[in-house]
Amino acid sequence: MSKRSKKNYYDNISDRIVKIIPLGGLEQIGMNMTVLEYGESIVVVDAGLAFPTDEMPGIDLVVPDITYLKEHQEKVRGFFITHGHEDHIGALPYVLKEINVPVYATKLTMAVIETKLAEHDLLGTVERHVAEAGETVSAGDFKVEFIHVNHSITDAVAFAITSPAGTVIMTGDFKIDYTPVKGEPADLQRFGELGRQGVLALLSDSTNAQRPGFTPSEQNVSEFFDDAFREYKDHRILIATFASNLDRVQQIIRNAAESGRKVAVEGRSMVNIIEIAKNLGYLSVPDGVLVEMDELASYPIAKTCILMTGSQGEAMAALTRVASGQHRTISITPGDVVVFSSTPIPGNEKSVYKVINDLSRRGATIVNRATHVSGHACEEELKLIYALTEPQYAVPVHGEFRHRQANAEIAVSMRVEKENVFLLDSGDVLELSKTKAEVTGRVPQGMVLVDGLGVGDVGSVVLRDRQNLSQDGIIIVAVGLSKDMRCITSGPEVISRGFVYMRDAGNVMEELRQTAETAVRTVMETKYPDRGRMKNEIREAIGAYVWKTVKRSPVIVPVILETE
């Protein structure tokens, strides 16, 4: 479309506004969720989780706050999912319990989602629709087109989301791979066609925006595995990778088959996705190559290969348990070769290196060079997408601020006006039309913590207590009082855990007991003694003494017992 015709296109819709509201995915890698709203229609792209940081003791997962969606539930037309990674689908079961609306995804992505819904007993209640790349779905005032892209999991798509205000393109996680292991290269032609028709805004993956050049093809890793299986032909090979990287899994199975090895799979997520991919035809496995773990002993050790989870040092993953000697069937023996076919996600480095050290102590040879390529676009690929789509506005997404800032600089270098590039925070409401774009407000947003079966019941106060417990321990002060609270009938007794070793700290414990007794008697001597005041007095007195003597801040729990 010429510049003139593009102008006419926008003139027709200049008074119409589409809202873009990110609820996650902008402050970290993970928890991706973006709301698009026009009139009485809302579509939501992705519903991902994030994994807890070191400052979140006891937390299993983190999901986005969906207060805004619950407040506007009658407008929500559906969730549209770009691909099957946890940071894009992991929150779905928790969200759908609150807002039961249709879910749209490609075939493999939907199959992975269904395993999660089944675990939460939602399979029979959630409406699901499978779409193919090239298909367009109507959702209220929106039309959502699925566009094929390459990523580290098969069946990934971008979305062209069209409303009366214009077309917004969301790339999802993507890279441009001209020689993918399976399937076709990204549909660049369609991106170009949309650009000629007129693109209002581009929301693009920012994860690798700081990296120059192009992301290498997945085929590059194939050469490494060819060499590795030849070089270590007399050794058992254990390979840790992301369960969802089916192209990688396919290459490993092919190399194992060609070298006459049997492959056993360990790790629930790996077993599940391989089974799904085989059933759907996304994974080709020669007959007799895959065997059960307990069958490996029947084959020469040099004719076996173990494919497992744990490349990120996850506490309960298969490789971590092998490294610590706690796996029930796999033990490392000198001569084993362990391949890390991944790079550590930022924040996981310490856990990964601990696993590597533990494996090395047990005699394993560690291989982690040239074993992984990213699934995200680097600088030149992002430039290509900007050149093809020619967006009026750019909104970098998916990444920490530094990643999105690098993406914003790329957008400006590709002739997007600087004032038309928006670095949003989660919860911002960005209103877009042909004639204006501005952040007009904020909606509730944040992190909802999942701890076991509890969702959202661990708030900032509980988290702070857990942090204090992990750092300074707990002191419990128990005292028995008469009904009128005028007489101490027992105690005070002081118990500590994680504060000091009580057997070696007799003087400290006695000082604590005396401090607590003084605090209790101070309140007893007032005109109207009460429990609340007494507990506060104990906390303050014990807290002041502990800080003065050892500079610690343990959790202090007073217990007042009423006795006859």
C-alpha cells in the first residue's frame, strides 16, 4: 500500500480507539499476559506464569493479577495463546477458574494446555478451539489472525489483531529460522502484506534485542550432536534440555537411532510432551528406540542415552536428583557424559553451576559448549519485522526493562517516531488511534503467589515473615496468666528455632526470659491489662533486646495462656 493509500486507510478510523493493557511480562522474563480492548470486547493474549525468586521462600509459582478481567468479565471474548511455554500458558488453569471463557490455540499448544486443564479438573468445563496458522477467528469487535513463526517449540504463532481502530500485531516469542528442523520458516510474506495494508502498532518480543546479528538456526545444534555422538561413542550420554524444545528432542532421537543407542526419557514434563508430540505427529521416533528407564540395564552402557529435564538446575528435576545422588534409578559413574543443551536463564546460574559441580565430583564429563541456540529474535531479525510491518506505534514487550529499551532503540532506528514508541509498565492503559496515543491510566496489576493449593493467600505480610524466618529465625514466648491477668501462673518460657542454638546460648535465653517477664509485669501493673497490649509489649521488648545484642530481627510470637 502506498503512503497515500495508507493515509486514507487510517483517516477512516481516526476517531476509534483500541486499548492495550499489559498485565504482566514487562518487568521480567515470564508472566506474559496482554489485554486488548475495543468498545464492549476484550481479547487476552497469553496467560503465563513466572517462577519464584530467592526472595519468595515456599512459593511454587507466580501468576498475574486478573482483577481488571474479573471486573469486566462480560467483555472478555477469549484467551488467544501464542505457544506452549510455561511463561505463556502456565497461569491458564488458575485464571480459567475465575473467568471461564474460550481458549484459542494451535494444535500442539492446545494439547499441552489440555494436560494442564486435566490436572486441575477443568477439561470438561473450558471451551477450547484449535486454529491453524493462516486462520482468522472472530471475537466480538476483534478479528484475530494466526501467523506462523519460528520458536523453540513447534506450532508457535504471532497474532494480527484487527479492530475498527486498526491492526495490532503481537509477535509472541519468535525468531526467523530459514532452515527449521521441522516445519516452514516464519511467514514473512504475511507480515509484509499486513504492513502494506497498514499496521497501527507492533508489540514485539524483546528478549534478545540487546544481541546483534541473527539468532542461529536450530540446524546448527544438529552439527554438535552429530560430533558428540561420534566423539563419545564408548560412553553413556545423558542430555538435559527444555522438555518443550521438540526440534532439539527430535535431533537427539535421530542421532541416537543412527548410532544404535536406546533412549530413555526421565522427567514428567519431558515424558508428557514427547507422548503428546508423538501422538500428534510432531515427533518422529523410529520403532524400538525409546525404552523404559528400567530396561536400560539390558543394553551395553555405551549403547544408551538418557534424555531428561533439569537443564536449569530446578530443585526437583531429574538431573538435579541424579547430581545429588538421590535419583532412585540413575547413578553417575566415571565416564558418563552429561550434555547441557541449554543456557542458564538469568537468575538460574547458581543452581546450574551447583548441579555441574555435583556431577563433576561424581566423575561425569560435562559438555555445555555449542549445545544450544536461542528461540528469540536478535537485533537484525527485529529490524526485519519492523521493516516489513512499518508500524505507526511500537510497544516492546516480553523482557526486562533493559531488553525492551534496546527494542525501542531498534524501533526508532527503523523510522518509528520516537514519541510513538512506548515503554509501558504492567497495568498501564495505552489508548491508540491514528491521531493520538497516550497512557491514560492504570488498572490493578501485580503478582499472585501460588503456594501448594493456595492461590493468592500468601500476601506481602506473610512473605515478609517467611523472609525473616529464613534469615533470623523465630522466638516464641509462652506465659500463663490468671483470668484477671494480675498473676503469672507459669513461665515465661522462651523457645527459639533458627535464632540461636539453645544448648549453647543459656545466658542469652535467660536474658530473653527476664526481658519477657519484665514486659508482662509492666502491663499487669496497669489499670486495665489486656492481651493485645501485653503481646505488643513482649514483641517490642524482645525485639529491642535482640537487635541491641546480636543485630538480628527474628519473628517474635507471644503466646498468652489463661489458667485457673
